[in-house]
Amino acid sequence: MPACDSNPEATYKAVILLGGPAKGTRFRPLSLDQPVPLMSIGGYPLIFHHVEACAAVPGMREIILIGYYPKDQLSQFVDECQRKFGIRMRYLQEFTPLGTAGGLYHFRDQIMLGDPAAFFVMNSDVCCDFSLADMLAKHRPGTYTVMCTEATRSQSVQYGCAVIRKGTDEIMHYVEKPATFVSTMINCGVYILSPSIFQYLKSAVKVHKDAHFTFDLSSQCNECVQMEQEVFQPLASRNCLFAYVTTRFWSQVKTAGAAIYANRHMLELYRTSHPDRLATAQSIPDGPKIIGNVYIHPTATVSPTAVLGPNVSVERFVTIGNGARVRESILLQGAVVRDHACVLFAVLGSSATIGEWTRVEGTPTDPNPNKPFAKIETKDLFNEKGQLNPSCTVIGSHVSVAPETIVRNSIVLPHKELDRSYRNQIIL
């Protein structure tokens, strides 16, 4: 494939679609305290990894965040990323949820300011080993590139499916969450779009408005346009929509269980990309026993007799006591794990406290290792019998769990005090 632009001075932009507080309900109670895109994965907010990957693309001039969250919830993150990566960043707040294409069209003038040769579009709820430079090198000028990966036949219907022509990588047919099997190639939610995409966005917005015209002023905004159904689907087989197939790690992050799974893979990626982020006996003299990949924020206080790992992220101002055991878990800001407590397959919310000799344990929800290309399942909270599906345990913010208790496969809402053991429950 030809390179995107033979001009080495070509400039690019990136747009990260955040959604809004109406989304992320499957992340509750964690999403009650902060936007889902700021959920910690590998010790950093989820979209930090998007920004880091975009900032490394040659010619990247600006990164734009678009969403429906209040601006004050994103301002600190934007400021910190601008200082760290030395790149211009802005957050553009939608007046109402506009969909995956409506926001792009609404802010089209801001995106095209400076005449970029092309721009990346990324959904915030994905975590992967971004290969953006290689994707850009294979992007064809004037066309639109969709990052795709392979899934199992049964799981593919849960995603956008693309039928790809061999040899040219042109997408011949695209269906979002089909009722029956279409293809094992699925949409990863990462795109490179040429500026000409706005003519199709304009047409999609017009068609959407005509189809949803109403005199009811309380109805949903007519500009709520979905890129996948209303733009990509009509563009398939028109020699302008192409796939970039990746075999690297990719996962959606829509639940706390998916966050633990993504955290594990992000920590593994650090081994080659950022080994300095991983805690080791050399980096923390007289520190805790480290097993496998572990991230510990410099402000955290961890007892030398604690045992951490594998696959643990410890956020800022966390305290872990003597003899504590933490494995396959994420500990958010200010969480406290007291002496001899055990935390397995769990997410502890900010300022949550786990008492002495207490056991907090969840159930792993990893993909089937015996099925190639299997993705993590995003299951409903309850099964057909009305029972809570086994998953990781989530302890909300400012929750206090009494000493010598067991909390297993449960979800605890914020500001609760647990004085006994719980199993397979939602504590309201």
C-alpha cells in the first residue's frame, strides 16, 4: 500500500470519542466517582494510553477529546497530558450526546483547523497495543482506514463485522452487530479518516434528520449519528473504505472485569515499551515482594512484608499493610489494605478500606484460552435466573470492610460500612 502522504511535513490530528455520563452504567459503582475514560489501567487513565500513542505519531499536531462529560472533569487530565507530551490538547463538550459521527460533524471546523492531511478517530472504551504509525503508513490518501482484528465466529456478532477483500484489504460489506454470522473480522474502534469524510457525514446527518423529524422538542437530538451504521455501512464496496488488520492485543473495556483483563495486558506491554514503569526489587529497595508485572505509584506506601502480583496496579496514595496479599487487582487512589488482608481479582475504589485479615475476592472473566482469537465476554449483570453473574469484586469509593470478613463476587456501592461477610450480592 502507498504511504498516506509523500510530504514529510504533512500534519495530522487525533480525535478521541469519550461518550458521556449516560454511558458506562456497567462500570458502576466506579463510574459514579469519575468518567469511565479516566479509569486506571496499568497505573494510568485509560485514555492516557490513547494520547501517548497519538503523541508518538510523526506530524501529530493536536489531540481533541470530544464528549458529553462536564469540562471540569477532564481539565486536569488535559493539562497534565499537554505538559507531559508537549502537544496541544483540547476538550470539546457536546451540548447533548451526538453519537460516534455526530460529534465529528458538529466540531468539523475545529478538527480541520490547520488543514491536517488526515485525522485519527479512536473510541475511548478500547485498550490495545496501538500500532498507529504502521497504520498510517498503510493508509491510502483520500480514503478511510478501519483497524480490524479477528474474533471467534460466535463472538463476532457482538461487534461491527467487516467482509474484507483479500489482496486489497477493501471492506466490501459492513454490518454493526449483525443478527447472524457475517465475518470474524471485527471493528476495533480506531480509524484514520481523510478530510473528504465530512461530505459523507453531512449526508448522513441530513438523512438522519429527515428520518427522525419531529415537532416534539423533548425528543433525542437529530444530530445523534452513528459512524458505524450510518457512514461505514453505505461506504462499503465503494473503493474508499479499507481495513488495517492487527494481530496485536486488543480488548473493549466496558466492565470492571474487562479493566482487570486489560490491566494485565498493559502491564505486560510495559516490559518492552516502558520497563521503568514496572516495580522491581532493584527499583524499590527494601520494598515488598514482587511477583510478575506490578505497577506501584511513587506516592503509595507498601509494607516490605506485603506480597504483590502478578498483574497489580497500585495508584497514588494507596496504603498496603504488613503481610497483605494482592493479586490480579487494581487499587485506586487512596485505597487502604490493612495488615494480612487478601485482595484477589478485585477493584478497590478510591479511599476504600479493607480491614485486617479480610479476604476480598472475585472471579476471573478471561476469554477462553483454548479458543484462538477469543475476546473477553461482556455479560449482563444478572443471568436468566436473576442471579448475579460471577465476576470480579468491586468495592466502591469510601467503603469500609470490617476485619476478618469475606467479600466474594460482590459489588459494593460507595460510602458503605460492611460489618459481615457477603457473597454474590450487590450491596446498596
